[in-house]
Amino acid sequence: MKRFFGTFILLLIVATGFCKDPKYIFYFIGDGMGPSHVLGTELYLGELEGTIGRPHRLCFTQFPQTAFVTTFSASNGVTDSAASGTALSTGHKTKNGRIGVDAEGENVYSVALAAKEAGYAVGVATTVPINHATPAAFYAHNNDRNNYHEIAQWMLTADYDFYAGGDAKCSDRQRNELYGKAMKQGYTIARGYADYCLKADDAEKMMLYQAYVATEIPYTIDRNDEDLTLAEITEAGIDFLYNKEKEGFFFMVEGGKIDYASHNDDAATMIQEVLDFDAAIQVAYQFYRKHKDETLIIVTADHETGGFVLGYNHHYTLNLKALSSQQVSLDKLKEILIAQGKTTWGNIADIVKENIGVELRDKHASDEAVEVTGNLASKIAHEAIYDLNRKAAISWASGNHSGTFVPLFAVGEDADEFHGVIDNTDIPKIIKKVGKYGKKSKKRK
């Protein structure tokens, strides 16, 4: 009996030794990404190979733990990104339009700050402005998400180790002042991934933006070689945070332009944004494979955008491969059309056919001249995308957010804490619990 008891204690000690808290936590947020966005992307990949189904699953849909997440705000069943970002970052519901404050307007604090106070390196990254609603919810406090200049100042107050994405949305003068203060506070500003690689070793803290000033990373479908990708941002963030020699790191990464494309009802562009998001998650997953007992990856969304529907007619068909004919985003098509100035309808028809793969709906004499204004370009672009959506047999309920469930996927240490139907406020609470954040938190003003 004594031998059995001694062996049992030894096994218990060994088993306990393997039950580690996650040292490295990734929090991926696909802005606007609902269940149909995810499934539609996988079905699209299958159709490109002539297959019905999911022969090429996204990295994150293969994670072992899944959940459904409710997204309602304190003021409505349909949330905006400010309220949902606050819920995802702080565990508190708030009214639409508010950042980092509760429904009464009192400051509430994010899991990112809790991680910093517990001695972890912290990174916040996105493909939209770094002071946009979702990333801002991890460091700022404001009753109005549109107070971009005020919100940007909170980046320096939070003093995180790594920021990346689109440049701060504000005036040029305000941005220059912000970056000047950041450099005095010890931040290195890198312009593009190559510049990051040159500067990272000597940097105390890092801000990584496009090679040129731009408040957004271009859509995946529109990018050129000098543009950052979300995968590059994620790789840079891991490299920088891992080498800080702290307790570990917390890294929030937002695929922000899934939402933008969905507001435009632009399915082909949205699918490319989901694939870009997944490519970033693959980078994190490679890190996880090297640090399995110490890493947790969570993938979710702040809300669904567009009411994206796989199907629209009575024939029960999909033709998603038709979306592959689209070569540019709706927004880029508008830019191309406006750049024509005064041109002919024949030239406009050629541009639409070349870039979207559909025939111009309105019939005009090909040699008839027309001045392409912003309104006309917008009308043509939206009609072209609409027609391609119909060709692909998909539809959108609106150009705005919906109140439906969003998915959650998790892998790694303590991933089994995420299951069933949960609320968005539950996610940061679980992260704080499993990461043991908050034990060393200081008194906040």
C-alpha cells in the first residue's frame, strides 16, 4: 500500500507539472466574420478544384475546441465594433459607439493591460487604422469611437510593446505629433516588413506600419509586393514579443477588412480577407507547434457583417467558383473608373469585364462619351459586384451588422475552457483566468 501510495503521489506530481498555464496567448478577431464567411471560404476553395465540400479546410477550423458566441451590446441586440471590441477586451458590455467604458461611461480595463501588469509583453495589431474601434478597445477609453485623435493618445498611455497595422486615423499634423511623442517614449517606427527586420534588434518598443503613410492595409485582392500582409505583421509581432524576455506575451491580431468587404457586400474580396486572416493564424500555429504546452490560440469575431447567405434562389445551387473572375475590390474598381475621367461606355464595359468578369448591365453605344463621376463609378461598381454575387448564387441581407452568433475556435493549453454557447464577455474572463492575469495589477487611475 505504501508503495502504491508513493507511486500515486509521484504520478500526481508529474501530471501536475504538465498542467501549465499558457505563457503565450494569441487572440485573433476576424471583424465581421460570421459562420457563413468561414464556410463560404472553404466551399469556394473546394469549387476551385471541382469539389463539393471542404477538401481544403482553413487552419483555424481544424482547432479542436469550438463555441458559439453571442454579440449583443448593452444598448441593442445588434452591436457595433466599439461595443463588441470592449466586450471582447474587457469582459464588460457597453453601449454602441463606446470604447473601453461600461454602459455608465466608467473606464473598464482590458485583458491586454492585465497581461502587461502581470509582466507579459503585449502586442496589438490590425489591418485597419490602429486607433479603429476593435484595436482601440484593448488600450483606450472614450465615450465616442470617432474621437480618433484622443483615442490614439491612449496608445502611449498603455505603453504596449508592439503596435502594428494601418497608421493612426487623424490629421497629418496630429499623426506627426503622435509619432514624435512615441519616439521620445522609446518607440521605433518601422515602415514595412523589410524595415522592421532592419530595426527590430535595436528597438525597445515597436510600431509597424505600411512603407508609406496609409490608414489601412490594402485589401488582399488589391495588394502589391510592398504592402504588408497580416501574416507578416503576425510574424513580426511574434518575433518582437518573444524576444522581450518577459513572463510571456499576449498578442491580439485583428483581420479588420473582412468587415469592410462585407459592408460592401463584396464576397470575392471578403473571401480573400478570410484567407489572409487564416494565413496569419497559420503563422501563430507554427509557433504553437514549437511551444505546445505553453501556447493558447483563440480565434473569434466581434460580430457578423452583411447577413451573408450561401444561396439566393429556389434551385438550391451554389456557384462560388464564379467569384474567381474578380481581380480587384469594389473600392479599387471605383478608383479605376474615376481615373478614366471622360471616356466611352465601351471602355467602361471593358474595364468591368476585365476586372470583375461580368458584362455591363446598362446598354449604351460603345462610342458614347461620358464623364465618370464618383456617383457613377459607385453605381457601376456596386451593380457589377451584385451581378457577380448572383452569378455565384450568393446573397447578402444587408450592408450592415447582424445580431447572429459568431464562431470561436481554440487550440492549445486550456483551450477546453471554450465550449458551448458563450457570450463575448466570457472570453476575456477566461483568458484572465487561465493566464493568471491580474494578480499583480496595480491601482489604476
